[in-house]
Amino acid sequence: MGAHEDQPLLQQGPEFRDAGGLLILLHGRDATARDIMTLVPQLEHEGLAFAAPQADGKSWFPYSFLVPVQQNEPGIPSAMTVIRSLVTEADLLGVPNGKVMVLGFDQGACLALEFAARNPARYGAIFALSGGLIGPPGTTWESQESLSGTPVFIGYSDVDPHIHRSRVEESGEVLTRLGAVVKLKLYSGMGHTISGEELEHVNSVIADVLAAPATS
């Protein structure tokens, strides 16, 4: 078992078997599942379940998301397992991939995008708030599978010392190539945080996902 798989899982809203959709919330570095769950009151929709896994030691991986991936093992593979397990459990209990959404901030945003790139399928949506795909310059992301029109939103700032615009744009290009419908949004002066404007967009997409016919 990896570092993160035996950590607590916070849940709110209906049980998976009774839910019309699931939003997986991934916290950032030096944070907790409880921290990211403070977003729930701003994201509540009828029938939407929330699940926030906790990283061991309050960080999903030890170094920058731009270092060689091997330096961030076993954290990243363990985090991928946690996310994949939640998606699988939801599907078994009646919430198909098309109704599952993943939202992350900081390290959590990086993981949300990386999960989509490593496990392409038609998900409800992927929301990356201040993050990018994981790996050093020159990393390639290839798959025989497709994201099949999954909406992907990446919000970022022009004054964020942690997230480089070039990696955000590269992430958008990669996920578009993998079949996602990508929206990048630059927020002037925002810094490394989550804005109300970002959450307005997230809420709009959530509403669309919940209203759409269920697909596997």
C-alpha cells in the first residue's frame, strides 16, 4: 500500500449510491482534506456528493511538480491510486465516469490534470486551480485512450510564483490532444489562491454535468 491509501477520506452530501454526481476535492501542499472541504458550501448542488482524500504528511509529493517524476515517487503513484479507487467505487455504486468530477488546488490541481492524462475517459469535468501537468520540461504524455470531450478548466494567475504560464499552456495542449475540451483562464493579479470567479465557472460546469443524461 502506498503512502496515501490508508489516510482518512472526508465525505459530504449523499452516499455514492444515492448521488447524481461526485466531486472529488484534492487539497494542496501543506494543507488538509478539511481545508479543501471548506469549498463545499460554495459548490453545493442537489444530489452532488463530495469526497476529499487526505495526503500523508499534508503533501501529495515532496518536491516541485516540475522535477523528474521519479523524485516524487511513491507519492504521485499513490495519489493516482487514491483517485482511481474513488472513481471505481463511484462507478460500482451507480455514479458513472460521466458524472464524476475532480477539482484540485496547487498540488491537487496538478494531480487532477495528471490523473486525466494517465487515465483518459469521458469524465464529468476536471478543474485545476493553479496547477499543471507533472514532470520536467521535455516530458511527453501519450495515450491510446481519449478524454472524449471531457471539460477541463485550468485557472491560473500572472503573478503566481509556483505555476508557470508555459506549463499551463502546455497542459492545455496535451489534454486537448487527448480529446478534452479545454478552457484556460488567466486571472490578473490573483496570486496563488482560489477566486470567486473561478468557483462561479466551476459551478456552471457542475450544473451542466448534473443536468446531462448519464453516460458511462
